Amino acid sequence: MKEEIYLMTSQAHSQRSSFKQVLSTNKLTFGLLTPIEGYPQSDIPTLHQHLELAKLADESGFAALWLRDVPFRDPTFGDVAQVFDPMVYASWLSASTTKISIGTAGMILPLRDPIAISKQALSVDQLSQGRFILGVSSGDRPSEYPAFGIQFEERASIFRDSFEMIRVLSQQTFPRHKSQHFGNLDGSLDLLPKPFTGQLPIVAVGRCGQELDWLAQHADAWIGHQSHLESLPALIRAWHTSSLSEPKPYGYGTFFELDRNPNAPLIWGRGIRAGRNTLIDLWRRQQEQGVSHVALNLRVSHRPAKETLLELAEYVLPQFA
């Protein structure tokens, strides 16, 4: 019974992994950053109908919901994301949906204990039957680090150390591992549960303070921040070249507002604003360039989120199904 509950790693389960449904080098998929609403005039979302919108995204064919890790409200930064802790929220959303993947974008490894992250991530992974993706980052808010007693300048080194420990804990049985910033594992303890599909998907979100080669060798995919149209192809080529074997998936996150005019031209700055026909043309080109996933952040949008989701589901998502 324990093996059935904690060690679901059969080939059948591997084939049902949703990671490849979200991030694959041969297709383009779309996700939503939480909260699924626009709140351009405030740093705190309303969270009005957030479960209804998550279920709508699930039913409409979106590939993933991405939850951000924002421990504190920093008024100078101006955004508290979905307010709720990402791991708690991920568990709740996974119990309320059926198909859509739930990912973090991303857990701030220098500010979190890797054993706790591993336990939480693997628990959500099992409870969601393989629909969880662990996105990780090094953080970009210097004001939070003193509260955790962590030096902001050391975040890149701590990130690598934490990343490696999470891999060891999730992949090995009774592991032995020496950590520079955290504790050591002597082989006498094992962490349960293990990944539902045999391997916990870990995605780098942003550069994480690392060289591209390091990310390509250690992460299963990379979700960067919106790049300029002209530089995107070169960036993807560099990412694919850095991979040791076959190219790994690349995606990006962006602020987004869907114009009510279907043919509205592209406005490309802090985010993307355009009509659906313009977006279809843009994303077809980017799919050919090697973009695997686009995570849309409605934070800057003035349109009702439900209206945006329904239009995308009817006109845009079928073009990339």
C-alpha cells in the first residue's frame, strides 16, 4: 500500500506526465500567471472569482497556471501576486481542477529551505497526479533578504546549492549529499513521497543569477522574461546550443492585455498589447523560432479576465492545438 501511495513511478504514470504537455520543443502552449485578473491601479488583487477563473482556464485549454512566490508586500515594488503562499495555493488549485498543470514561477530558493520545498513540491506532485511543475528563481527583491537573514549578494551561490539538494532529495533513495549552505545527508534518511512520474520537473524562471550553460545542464526547461522581438531568436539559439544533448524547451512570461479590436497592432514594451489576429501571427512566428510556452500576466489589463480568457480560448488556442 505504501508503494502505491508514495512511489507511483510506473511507465503508465510517466506517459501521463503533463510536463511535456506544457513544455515541449515541438509545439507552443499558453499559461496564465496568477492572480488571473487585471489590477493596474493597485498592488493588491481583488481575487474575485479566482477559483471560477482557474476552472475556466482548465476547461478552456490553457496548459498551465503559474503561481508567484512573493513573501512580503513591498510598496516600492508594487505587486503582491496572488497573496496566498504558492505551495498552499497550488495544492488547493490542483484539487479544484482536472487537466491544467500547476507550476510555481518561481520559488525563491535562497529564501526557502530546500528540504521543505522538496517535501511540499513532491506532495503536490503526487496529490495532483503529476500535474505539478516546480519553477525556481533566485529572487529580485533585495528588501526581502534581510528579513530572512540572507545576504542578497550570495543568492546565486545559495540558489545552486539548494537546486542540487532538491534534485538529490527527489531523485535518490536514502541519499548522501554535502551542502555548502544547508545541511548534509548521510544516507540514513529518505524523503517521501517521490515524484509521480519518476522525476520532478524543475524549471528555471529568469536567469537565477546563473550562466546559461549551468541552467541548460541542470534545469528541465527555461522560462525567461519577455525579450525584444529582434533578440528572441538569438536568445533561443544560445539556449538550445547550451544544452548538453537535445534542446530543452524555452518559454517566456509577459504582462499582457488583449485589445478588443481583433486587428489592433502589436504594442511591445513592458508587456504585450494587441488584437487576437495580430497575436496569432506573432505567436506562429515565435513557435517557428523555438518558443515552447508563453505565460500571460493579466496584471496590466483593463478588460475583465473572463472576457479575455473566453476570447483567447475561442480564437487563439485552437490555432496551436
